[in-house]
Amino acid sequence: MVQFNSARLDASFAALSDATRRGVLEQLGRSDASISDLAERFHMTLTGMKKHVGVLEQAGLVTTQKIGRVRTCRLGQRRLEEEAAWIEGRRQVWEARFEALDQIVEELKTREQSDG
């Protein structure tokens, strides 16, 4: 059984639960950007974007570096493997349940047809 770091999963899923933060990750996947550029792109205040970037940074999904007056954001080192493995485990459980349900439905159909 795979062991997952619960705090890390919680931080990742909390960070990913917001559409703006997912958009920031998509944008940073294309190129690094300053917090000011991100705030402008997402039509929000600098303070609001700093908060979003802070959540992403705490989850390890984004890193920032201040050079002079500009804070540049880039994707962090984390690749979400642990999160993907957790999701895959849940998918497998659901898949097995649906397969079992399909089998029950097929058995009921067969019985119904034979009972006529």
C-alpha cells in the first residue's frame, strides 16, 4: 500500500481548488512571469495575486525570486506525482465498483430474459 503525505496532499489540493491558481500554473508552464504580470493577466490586484502565489508557493508548486523590485514566479520542483498516484488509486476503486455493478446488471438482465 502506498503511503501518502497527508499535509502535502492537503496543501496541493487546496492550492489546485481555485481556478485562478490553476490558471497561474498554466501560465507559468508557458513562461516565468512577475507577480505584476500575473495580476494584470488575471485582472486582479497585486495584493490578491500575491496571496494566490503564496498559496501555490506553500504547496511547493511555485517558487519566487526577488530581483530588485520585481518578484518573478516560476513552476516549482514538484511534479504532482504523489497527487496523481492518489487520484489514480481512487479511480481504480471506482472502476472496480462500476465493473461489479455492470456485472450485477448483466446478471439481472440474463435472469429477466430467461424468466421471460
